[in-house]
Amino acid sequence: MGESEAEPEEANNRVIEEIIAVQREFYFENKNKESERRRKLREIIDRATPLKGQ
């Protein structure tokens, strides 16, 4: 149980925080912009997920 095990968890926490921020922003400010919210969430997920087969 070294630092290397904590790093992926910290990265996951940052991704979760970004997702929550986007969800809050669009819930409170942009309720009619569902497609924009989905696009931003997809960008966060794509950035955080390594591509398979490479």
C-alpha cells in the first residue's frame, strides 16, 4: 500500500468532482441545455478513460 495505489483514487476523485460540477452547473443554470451537458460529461469521461487496444 504505497503512494502508487492512492494516485488512481485521487484521479478518480478529480473526475467525479468535474462531473458533479457539470451536473450542478446545468441543473441550476441551464436546465434547457441537455445536449450540452451530455457533451461536456462525455468529454470528461473520454479524457479520464484510457483507449482500449493501444
